[in-house]
Amino acid sequence: MSESAASQGRGPASNAAETARDEMDLLPDVDVAAGRARAITELAVRVGELALSSGSSAARTESLVRRVAHAYGLPVQLDVTYSRILLSYEPLGAATPITIMRSVASNQTDYDRLERVEGLVTLVRHGEVDVETATARLNHIVAAPFSHPRWFTRLAACLLGATIALLIGGNGADMAVGAVSTLLVDEARRRLERWSLGSFFTTAVCAAIPTTLAVLALAVQHWAPTWLPRMDPSLVIAAGMVSLLAGMGTVAAAGDAIDGSFLGAGARTMEVVVTTGGIVLGLVTTLWLGRALGVTTQLEPTASQTPNHLLQLACSGLVALCFGVRFMMRAKTLATTTVLGLLLWTSYLAAAWVTGSHPARVAIAALAVGFVARLLVHRLHIPLVALTSTAVAALMPGVMLYRGVFAITDETPVDATWLLLGATYVAVGLAAGTSFGAMLAALLLYRRRDVDTTERFALVEQAHG
């Protein structure tokens, strides 16, 4: 078989695999001057450090670091986990090898900064900037202020709490208290992290805030006039718990496991366990104090949603928008993730015609979001993780985790086991759906590129007679 016939026989998956090998395989062994090699490795590691701390996955971070090193002709050995980057370069001669290891702390998720880093890597990959210029631009990205002022992110936190309360069936009073609860949780977490308090105790204090507001609401409603609107304290707690991002950590852990980063998945799973333990501590302590003060704390959470489908759709878009603001997205990315949030809930409602299983419906909705997000990334050059992680926020299992935690505190281990297992199923469905949808879109793009290439070669052959 001729070479051209063999090329025509290859499918899109084969071409995609060849493209990946061309980009990611080690370059031929070359010697690079020690000073230049040091500058390249330092730049590559700093790119990975900034990407990982800004919210990128371990697999994506490894891809970015390799692209920087390979673009400047440096073959490297690389290992990236949830919180560590290890890079090594071994020259051919007797020169001393270069090995760099960085521990990466999880800072404020900043998808605008991640987008800038990926844009810089694209310039490096296309040979448009040298090492010195790339380093200067990276320094500028690091020193740049956040995209949104603090008051704007506070407003987004209030809107998030109110929207979550409305989505799970709350009234105006629930929305108002939920907004205050989420704002207080957000402020407390920022201050406690600034004081370097451990994540377990930070989560415990933050979990105690909405629970305290719920206990106070119960006490006030006992003495308040009957004409005042009544609140469901469990909705206030649920709205505050969602803002703690335990559900997002569960989805991230499942995503790392699907991507093959098992060390990262294990670390994120342990983070979810610690976060859940902090929630249990804060919840149990506050309920115990409430009962000691004579407040009847019947705070069993409900599992209902607002029955209005249009209202559910609007809430899904608003949740994606609020998370996008909190994660420092710019206007273009905010608009895109809001549209994807609307697509998520539309697909979730449409999936009811196919299956009545909640995890299955979630997976179908996530697949639609992952597919469309990957197509938009190709056009808009936005990090895929930024779109998928915020667009699916309305279906993250934060409320389910809270219900499972409450079942633990209420000494009903069987119910708690099923609820926590259901939350895990939902997290896996979100992670697997977005990953598989993005993979399908990538195969479609590779096939379209192959068709374009074939047509271009045909035109060239025709022109040459």
C-alpha cells in the first residue's frame, strides 16, 4: 500500500493520536547551554506553577509545561501532581543536570490569569517570543491585579446565596438570609486563610456561620408576628454550604481520576474528606449550642427544587455567572459560561425524556456542556476548565453533601451512606460527562482539520497539473 493510501485509511482518532505524539513526545537528545537551559526550565516551571495555582488540572498543567520546554528545544522529564511540579533536564555531556521541584499552594482560583498564561504558552509554541520576552510577560501576569474589585465579588457572593436558595425552593426571606449567609462565609474564609488557619478549622468556622443564622432564625420566628414571612432554616444552611465548594472538590477529584492523575485524585479526595469533616464539626457544634440554649433545631434539609422550569433555567445561568465572577473571569468568558449554564439546565430537563435517574440526567447535561464548551474553546481561546467547572455549578452535589452530613449528625448512618454515595455518583457523572463531551468535540475538530488538509492538497496537485 502506498503512503498516500495509508494516510487516507487512517481515521480521525489515529490522526489525533499522531498529533498528540508530535506535540508531547520527547525531542531528540540535544545539548543546550547551561544558562539558557536554566532560563527555559525556570520559565516552564513558573508557567506550570501559576497555571496550577490558578485552577488548572494536573494533566493540563503538565501539557503547558511540556509545550514551553519543547518550544525552546529542551527535552525534559516531568511529573505534575495536585500540589507539586517536578522537572528535570539531563544534558548529553558532562554538564550538571538541572532539577527543579516546586510545591504549589492552592490560591484564589483565577481563570482570567489562567487564560493569560495559556495565551502566553500559545505564543511560545508558535515561536513568536523568545525566553527573555516570555519571562517578562509572565512577570507582568503575576503582578497584574485581580480582574474584579472586591465589592463586585462580594455582590456575586450575595447573588449566589440568594440564587441557590431560590433554586432549592426558598422564598424571599430565605433568599435574603441566604445572601447574607454566603457573604459572611466568603468573608470569613478569606480572613481565616489569610491568618493561615488550617483548612479543617477554616471550614468548621465557615460551616458554623449559616447554621448559626438558621438557629437564630428559628428563635426569632418563635416570637415573631404571624404576618411576617416564614423561613426554612435548612435552605439557609444549604445555600451557605454550597458556597464552601465541597461539591466542586468532589467533581475535581473525579475529573483527575478520569484523566489518569490518580495521585492528584487521591489528594483532592482527601481534601473533600477534610472539608466534609470541617462541615460536620461546625454543624454539630452549632446545633448542640442551639439545643443547649433551648432552641428546637429541626433543620433537616429538603430535596425539592422550585417547580417553575423557567425559574430553574434562570437560576442555573445565574449560578454559573456568580461562580465566574468569583473566579475572576472577564466579560467574554462570563457571557460564555452563563450561556453554557443555561444549556446545562436545558439538557438536564430534556434528559428527563430519556431517563428518570438523577445521576444519569446530570451526566447527559454535562456531556452537552463539555461538547459545546470544547467547540467554543477552539474559537474563543478560553481555558476549557474555566467553562466546564463554572457552567455545571448548578448541578454540583453541594446540597446532597449537606444532606449526607446532616444524616451523619442525626445518627442515621444508612441514609448518610446512600446520600454521600449519591453525591459521589453525581460528581462522577459531571466529570465523566464533561470529559467525554470535550473528547467528542475534539475528534470532530480533528476530522474537520483532516478534511480541510485533504482538500488543500488536492488543490495543490491540481494546480501543478
